[in-house]
Amino acid sequence: MTLYRITLTLCSPLVTPLKGDTIWGHMVWGIANHEGDEKAAEFLALEGGDTPALVVSSAFPEAALCKPIPEPEERSKTPLDADTYAKIKHRKKIKYCAASEYVEGIPETRREDDHPLTAVQILHNTIDRESNTVLAGGLYSVREMWSKIPNWDIYILSSFSAERVQELCEWAFEHGYGADASIGKGKITIKTAPQAVRAKKNGNTYMALGPFVKDSGTGITALRGDIFIRAGKLGGAFAANKSPYKKTVVLYDEGAVFTAEKPLQFAGKMLPAMHRDSRICQSAFAPVVPIS
């Protein structure tokens, strides 16, 4: 399998974070919309095997990656001075690191302490669809994310050709990304064609580039990372379903670090039957890069 780097350009604010499992879901919808349900079912059958054909990372600022979760440090028995404490707080706030440290062929152009996303609460009125009027007391807020930089990178591990990977990316973002895409949020374009890249380091310690679950058959040990709860919601033609929510799953977030008994290119697996409609699946795998 080949690891590709693709650069995206954000043309509007986001409501839904650019997580690898959500981007993968948009690609599945792209296959269904352009090639039909049968092709989408064939793709999902391939993804559910031991070697999936397409594994997608979360998005990172151009030429950056997520910061690896560090090893826990032993607490010092001596009191910390103000400068040392300030440095520790600063290190904890750093979210990204230079991709050139772990991936070949990427220029060293980013500062690792950048914070490119700003969250803004936007107020909306609740509309009565029958009378087409504003409901009394129906004010609610939506959290929008505005990017200070236009370009973001995703990494796709795939057995498909570069042309097929680019096609799937274009289909994924052609109608907008995530929530409120119908009113202009999540407008994303593809800036660069997929570029084949290689990991710079070797070893049995890896960092995950997207959300994943621990698969018991891969010999993963010494796993440390942040977790979050994914309560996914169906989109597209399934959005009007009486039960639009998928089963809840706990995922490790990007930046998780672990060791493995054998060489790995990805961690996790696809989770099938995540809804009472058995066709609905959940991406729970992510590309990994060696960091040791």
C-alpha cells in the first residue's frame, strides 16, 4: 500500500471537524452517488477485510502533523520555579509538530506552536417548517471553526492508484463537508494531486494519524493517547431516517502512540453494522507512521 499526501484548501468555515473517520464516510457517499449502491457495497466489503484499500487520516495544517502523546514524566519532588512551570504549560498547548520530522519530502515551513483554528459561536433562529416563521424562544447556537490558514494536509494509505485516490477526494468534498454544507459551510477544494510519501524513521513505535480502535489481533502494546466518544449521525439519503444516529463507539484520537510486534501501516479496523440498517459502517482505522 502507498501513503499519499493531499493538500486541501478551506474556502469557508467548518462546523464538523476534519477527522479521518468523517472524511472516509464522505468518500463512501461519493462512491454511492457516482457509481451506485452496488459499488459502495463492494468497497465496504473490501474495507472490512484484513487489508483495507483506503485508510484516511485527519487533516493537519500544511506541512504539519499531530503531536505524539509524550511518555509520562516522573513528578519532581522539588518545587517548580515559575519559568519551568510556564514551559511545561506551553508544551502541553502545542498541538502540531513539523511533518518533515517523520515524513520524507515535506519542507520545514511550519512553527509547531501555531493554533490555526478559531471557534466562534453563531446564533440561529429555529424555523417552524409548517408556518415558515421563527419560533418564539427558538434561538440556538452553532460552533463554527474559522481557519487562519487556507491549506491543510490529509494522508491516505491506499492500494488504489493516485488517480483513483484523487477522484475519491473530489467526490468527498464536491457538495461541501459536514454539517450545514447546504448553507455554505465546509466548502473544500483539492489543491494538489496525491503525492506518494514515505516515513522517515524506522522502529516498532508508531503514531496514529487519525481516530482508530485497538484491534486485538495486531499485537499493539504500550498504547497511550486521548479518547473521545463518537456518536455518529447518518447523512445524505439516510438523514430522514426515524433513527438517524449510529451506535456509539469510543475511539483513540490522532496522536496516540503505541508499540507493535510486527511492522504496521495502519491501526484499527472498520466496524460493521453500526446501525439497525446493517449496511451502515464506521471507519475505525487510521494510517500510522514510525516515530522511534
